[in-house]
Amino acid sequence: MREIPPANQLAQICYKGNKRVDIYRKASIYFTRQALRIGMRANHITALRAIFLSIGLALFAKGGIANYIMAVFAYQIALFLDTMDGAIARYNKESSFLGEAMDFALDHLSSTIIYFVSAGILALRTTGNSAFLWMSLITCALAQSAAFLRALYSEHKVHTEELKKKSALLRFFHQDNMRLLLFALTITAILTPWAEYLPKALAQSYLLFEIIKNAYLFSKLWIESKRFPFSIRNIKIYSISAIYMASTLASKKIRNRLRAKLKEKYKESPLIEQIIRA
């Protein structure tokens, strides 16, 4: 086994410069240490995370109170693993386009699709009303819109880090809110046997939350950039960025060719520059 520093020293190495050391990171550092000792790499942890997210979604689709509780437990493990893959990558000084793309994709899927669809399934099964499943799909679309707006802050060269120091609302909304969303889903799944109205309330709350988030991010971006946020060019750049991230499945030769074309055509785009540098 590898020699790894004690957990407190390891945390200083892995979370250096990161002020957001929450309960997940504080607990996971002990598991991170053991994973490093047996030689696990960041991509191994990311793959495990994908497996637990798939298990959780499958359990929600299967239905039943016991399955719902096991599903949110699987989601919590996946979130726990999310704190570990980055820590392992930093300690090992690993840099992998595939790993970063997978991590980004899983974060995006969790916070914009999986939790909302799970809430929709839970509300559908407890009320028998398919409208809640459609509501969850609308919420997914709004979550995609919010992710797009967050990317546009970079594209419009808005200095979000400086603004976040002055605005608690921007700090709250300019993130994926993954922990908050999963916390609400977990509590709802556990308490549903005693409070059957909760899944319905959760699906409605998720929808309202994403409406408010979109409205705030849009208005704040318009004010700070002093121009209308949306343009055909920005939509095209965001779409191309997603395609480039998906190119992890392609050969390195194809990816390098695509990178060269993006550098040439969109050299003034901060978002493209950030994606290419990954």
C-alpha cells in the first residue's frame, strides 16, 4: 500500500484554496485516504459515481417506498464520491480530459435531470397524476436554461467572483445547487410514508425554484453586461462546447482536429477557451 499523509494533512493538500469544505468533504477525506492507499485513481471514483447514480434512478423507476429510500441513499453515495474524485486527482496531480468531462457530465445530469425526474416519478406514484412527471420535465428544461445562463456570465466577461463577494443571491444561484436539491429529495423520500403530500410539494417547489433561478440569473446578467444576454452566437458556442465535451468518446486525433478549429474560429470566446484548456 502507498504511504499517504494523515487525514488532516491530506485535506490541506486536496482542498488547498477551497473555502467550501463542507460536511461531505470533511467526512470523505478519510475514505479518500484509503482509496489513495490502495492505488485508486480519480477516474475509478467517477465511474463508481456513475454506477450509483444509475442504481438510484433505476430504483426510483421500479417504485416502492423501500426502493425510494435506497435510491436517495445511492444518490448520497454518488455525491459523497463526487468530493473524492477531485481530491484524488489533486493529490495524484492527475489531468485527464475524459475524467474532467465525465465529472462535468455527471454533475450536470444530477443537478439538471436526475433529481428532478426522480421527484416527478415519486409524485406520480404517490398521487397517480401524470402531470407531475410532465412538470419535472419542464423543470429539467429550466435547469438546462439556468446552466446556459451561468455559462453566459463567462461569455459576457462578467467578473462573477467579484460580484459574489457583494451578492449573497448570486453566490446562491450561480451554482448547481446539487446539495440542496438532493437534501430536499432525500427528506421527501424518507418522510413520504407519513406525509404523502410531500412529493407533490417537492415537484412544485423544484419548478418554482428553477423559475426564480432563471429570472434572477437572466436579470442580473443583463444588468451587469449592459446588453441582452442571448444571441445566436452564444447559443452556437454553448452547443459547440457540449459537442466538444462529448468528443471524449472520439479518438484523440479527431478531438485535436476539433480543438484546432475551435481555437481558430472562436478564439475570443472565454467559454471555448476554458473548455479547450481542460
